[in-house]
Amino acid sequence: MDDPGLVLLGERMKPRTLVNVGGTLLIAGSFWGLLFAPAEVFMGEVYRIFYIHVPTAWNGLLLLTAAFVCAVMYLLKGDLLWDDRLEASMEAGVVLSALLTIQGSIWARPTWGVWWNWDPRLTTTAILVFAFAGILALRQSLKEPRRRAMVSAVATIVAAADVPLVYFSVRFWNSLHQIQSSPATVSAAFVWPLRVNAIAVLLLMAGLIQMRAETIARLREAGSAPPPIDVPETEGAAR
Amino acid sequence: MIAFRALILKDLRILARRRGGFLSAFALGAIIMLMSSLSGEATPQSLGQRGAAAFWMGLFLGSTLFLSDSFETEQKEGGQRALILLGASPTAFFYSKALVNFFGLFVVGLLLTPISAALFGVGPSLGGGALILALGTLSLAAPGTLFTAIVSESDKRHLLLPVMMFPLVVPVLITVVQSTLLLTFGDPMGQGVAWHAILLIFAMLHWLLDGALYSKAVD
Amino acid sequence: MNGVIEGGWEYVIAVYVLSALVYALYTYSVLKRDKASRPLSGEKKS
């Protein structure tokens, strides 16, 4: 029975529709930002990376947060569907966060003059990628679904709890040695292509995660289903 | 309390038998420090700064060897399951193992200290060094014990443990290296207290959170 | 130096091409695995 309180856009739209709409919007928003948005005062044309980098960042971190929520929900409810969603969110979150780190590195080169900087945000993101990739690797070596779910949930909660400590320790360390850079205030001319891309990536990922969670559930159920009973072909064959 | 004491004695006995774990951790730590001492300028300032980082990296990487087999005895004989079925609290099991692991890692750190002093020449005072060593290994023991329990069933545990521990210990690594440098070269701006506070917060968070999650992580 | 970065289109193109590749490949990977798993859900033979 449907829970009337759970009528969210992502819950009710078909995954394929979300993927198609999100993908189309992402292409449109990217072209808008690349070709039609004005140049920025200090960063010139290089700032256009912003229209794909920021939506990737927002959604990547949102997905890893969603994985944390799924981990907590699994521990509370014990329903394996939460584990399916955890894996789906974590996988997508790791992909986006890894992409984000590389995007940031390429953007850093013309703006900061270096490929890498020990900025707390960059460092925290890189650490997150390793942490959650490690949990995904751990999952591969655990075959029993409930054991895998429980271990993943515990590891995810511990990794997520570590995030503020990583951020704070790097920020504290960073403040003693480097000047913090801060992003320019976003003016109205830049906001719309940014919003379009942010929503586009959100819809795209919502659709992909739904599909991925369903795939994981199917594979899990197929793996735990009893083998089919075959009728022996020859009479009197011993079982 | 009696049961907890019995668990501690059990773990101390296992630790005493696991001399191989101490040797592996010590050997790896010493090798890392040796390589670090050879890979840069031989000036006292440079050596001193490299020494702090090399000591802690050696200890952390050595600790994964030390920790990765800490559940081996219970795993092999089904001892952990038997103890829990007999009524031992999984939480008590965790804290006993984590305390003994903390003690073991502290001993590994003590064994590495003269090597560090010989290779790098400078270091913190005895009291300050012991305090940082205690805080650092305390911070490492709880998450290390939890993750060791988690990966202990996997045949890839020797790879998985360092991979999973690395992101977790980054704040500890940054903090203990900075604290060690301040204790070695002086702390004119009084930043040491803040670094020690981060270490304490990390240790407290993990000793509480990991203890609460341990019972969920085991059968 | 006036503090303004000049040029830099090669970095912009590099980021967009890389991002397009990653998004496209991940989408393709999810769709492919979804399609491959569908026969498992309904066609059990006994």
C-alpha cells in the first residue's frame, strides 16, 4: 500500500523519464553556460567550468549523504531495500565525487597555478572518494546479503562521521599555512544556467539510482532464490 | 565487571602469543623511517620535520599489519561466536579488544621511538612524546578494531584494512604530526592545545560510536 | 598583470569533455546492467 506521505517527484516518475529529462536539461544547461552566459570579471572564460563543476559537487555530496541516510535506515528497519539504495547512492556518489576532484584539479591549474591545493573542501572530497570506494570494494567480498548490508551500514556511518573531523582538521592546518580562497558571489546572470544544470544532474541521478537499486534488488533476489527443481531425465536415476 | 576482566585477560594472553604481529609492525615502521631518512636533505631541520611524519606513517602502516590478525584466534576457532552465545556482551568484547589493541600499538610506538631518535636526531621530550603517542594510538585503536572485525572474514583483509583505514585516520595523521612538530620545535603561539583537542574529540567519538556499532557489525 | 585570467578555453573544453564522457558512460553502464538483470526477475523455469 502506498504511503501518501511519500509522494515525491523521484518516487512517482518513471526512472527512464527522469534520465531522459535530466540528460536533456544537462546538455541544454551546459550549452547555455558555455556559449551564452557572459564571461566573469576575474576568471574570464575559465569560470565556465563552474556550470558543470558546481552541480557535480552538490549532487555528489548529496548522494553520499543519501547513502548515509540509507545506512541509518537499514539499521533501524532491517529492510534490504535500504541496502540496495545504499549501494546505488554510494556508487553514483563515488563516481560524481571522483569526477568532481578531477574537475577541481583542472580548474585549479589556470586559477591557482597548481594542479592540487590542500583546500579543506578538495581534501575532504578526495578522502570521501577513498572511504566510500573502500566500502564498495568491501561489499564485493561479502556474499551473504544481510551480512553485507549490516557491514556496509556500519562502515558508512563511521566514514560519514569522520567527514567533519577531516574537514575541520584540514581547515585548521590550512589556516596556518595558506590563504583560503573563496568563490566569487554568484550574480544573477550566472544563476540560471547553474540552476538548470543542478536540477538536471539531480533528475538524471535520481533516475539512475532508482534503476540501479532495482537492478541490485533483482540480482540479490535471484542470488538468494532456491535453485529450480529439475525432473531427472532418466528413470530410476539416483538423487 | 568480572566478565570484562576475563575478556581483557583473554585478549592479553592472545596478544602475548602474537609476537609476530609486533615484529611485523615494528619492521614495517622501521623500514619506512629508514627510507624517509634517506630521501631528503640531511640537515637537522629537514630531518626533524621528516622524522615526525615518517614515525607516524610507519606506525599507522605497521598498525594495519598488527591489527589485521587481531581477531584471527577467535575467527579460527569460532571463539567470538561461542563467547557471545554464552552471554558475553559484544560491546564488552569490543572494548576489551580495543583496549588491548591500544596497549599493543603503544608498545609498537615505544619500540619505534629509539629508531626514530637515531635516524632523525630530534624529537619531543619524553613526557610530551608519551602523551602524543598515547593520544595517537588511542585514536587509532577503536576504529582499527572495528574495521578489523568487519574485514576479518574477508580473504582480502590485508588489502581492505589499510584501504578502509586510510581515510579514517587522515585527521589523526595530520593532528599527531603537527602536535609532534610543535613539541619538537616549540609552540610559541600555543596551538598545541587545539591540536590535542582534535585528537581527543576524534578518540572520544570513535570509542563511543564504534563501540555502539560493533554489536551490529558482528553476528 | 591585471588579475584577469586570459584564455583558458582548453581547460574548459577538457572539463566538459571529461564530464560528458563520465556521465554518458555511467548512464550507459546503469542502463546496460538494468537490461541484463531483467530476465532474472520473471523467467524462472521449474
